[in-house]
Amino acid sequence: MNPTIDTIKKTRSFLISLLEGLSLDQLNKIPSGFNNNIIWNLGHLIAAQQGLCYMRSGLKPRIEESFFLAYKTDSKPERDVTPEEFETMKKLLTETLDMLEADLQQNLFTNYNSVTTRYGVEIKNVDDAIKFLLFHEGLHCGYIMALKRMIK
């Protein structure tokens, strides 16, 4: 098991438990002063992981293209998410990390196209991408906690 992926899994489990008791309306609400909502942040975690690990490696993402486009960097919520979509999202938060771990073991990420993030972090390979995801997950965890305070 990859220890960084394990930490990301724990962070995502924490996020899911943090949302217990919130209504779908609350999860979809964009508070004043924010440009997205809790649901968007969850979807963005999945899309960012797919983009940084798979797409930058020249591989097809393990999620639907429409999902990726809805939650990629610089996107914003265009509509409310349904209960079914939210359940799918919760599953993807775990399943996409399981797939990543399995694909790492198969050594699929051999042709990585390096990138420098908006934070000035250079990502040269999938291992760098996974390490960066840990920071990215923490950042959005903070956003989600702030959003939760605003909607309650």
C-alpha cells in the first residue's frame, strides 16, 4: 500500500463523515462570498486526481468525461447535484484511489508530462503528483469545513 494514498483515503473518509447530517440542499448551497459549494469541492478532488495522475500520463481517466469537465480546475457549479449523483460521488472518492493504487502496481504511469502548478510546485512524475494531491486534498478539506460553517 502506498502510504500517501492511504493518507488521502483517510482524509476523504473524514470528509464524508464530516458531511453526515447535512441535507442535499445544504451541500449544493453556494454561500455568499464563495464561488462553489461542498459538492463541487468533493467532485473537484476526484477530477484533480484523474487529471494529475492519468491525463498527464497520457492515460484515459477512470471517470466519465462529463464528470471531469464539471469539476476540473476553473469550473464552477452549473446545477444542483441529485441524490444519486452524490452517492456516486461518495463511491468515487474511494474507488478512484483504489484504482490508482492498482494502476501504480501495474506501472501504467510511464509517460508523464510534467507541469508546474499555480502554487509553483513542479510535478515531474506520478509520484510527485500523488504527493501534491495530499496538499491539494488538505486545501479543499479546509474549504469544505469553511463552507460547512457558512451553511449551518
